[in-house]
Amino acid sequence: MASETVYILQTYVAGRGGALQAEPQVGCRDAEEARRKAERLAPLRLGVVAFSVSADTELGDYDETPTILFKAGRLPEMFD
């Protein structure tokens, strides 16, 4: 299967000791949907990021460098 662009929304809440805890990722149809959902959730979570990656979903092979569409709050270093 050919590579395709995947749009993902990732949110973070407080974990033990104040560490960030990732909630389950949410797949989105397109960049606009990912951005809208992230903007809506930003005031409710410690951190929110919407991003896209190139992936061969059949093989489970994802690009290591995401394209950030929206980010807010506290996030892991990989999203800096």
C-alpha cells in the first residue's frame, strides 16, 4: 500500500507526580477537523496537539517527524 497522510489529535492530562499522561489518540479525516477538535479541547486538557504524519498504515510504518497543525499547553519535548 502507498504512503498516505494521517491526521491525529493527541491530548494530555495530569498523571502521577504531575507528569503528563497521554490519552488515547483520535484519528481525524483531515487537517481542519484535527485543528478544530484540538482548539475545542485546549481549555479542558493540560496539553493538546494536532498533527499529521505520512504513514503506511498497512505496515504500521509512520514518519518520525510530525507536521504540527495546532498545539497548546504542556506537551512532551518531541512536539517542541
